[in-house]
Amino acid sequence: MKKNITDKNMEKVRDINRISAPGNIISSKRTTEKSNDVSCIYNGQNHGVGSTILNENGREYECSSDGTWQIKKK
């Protein structure tokens, strides 16, 4: 039996997560864009663009389209 080989250009689906520091996921939803292959790393996991971290001091960070966490503007 031959195994299926995954195409390297296959579109990825990422989750958009709302995270409470130090890493508890409060909510999660699938992105509607399958071409969203950018993600931010937090607590050893990939989180899709638009994911947010609510820090213990009340500051929020958002995963941006360049793969970095930025302070979320209110």
C-alpha cells in the first residue's frame, strides 16, 4: 500500500485563539482563510493571525500578519 505524500504547498488552516497568560486557551475558532499559513508561536504552539493573548497585567497582544506578537491597540 502506498502512502499519500502531502504537497508542500498545501493550504493550511490555522486556529484563532484567545489565550489567558500563561497559556490557557479561553476560546478557539477556525480561520475562514485556508491560505493563512502565517502563525505566531506562544507557549510552544502555533496560533493563527488574529489570535490574542490577555496578559496578567491586562495588556493584550495580537498575532500580526508578519508572525510577531504586537500590543493590541484599543
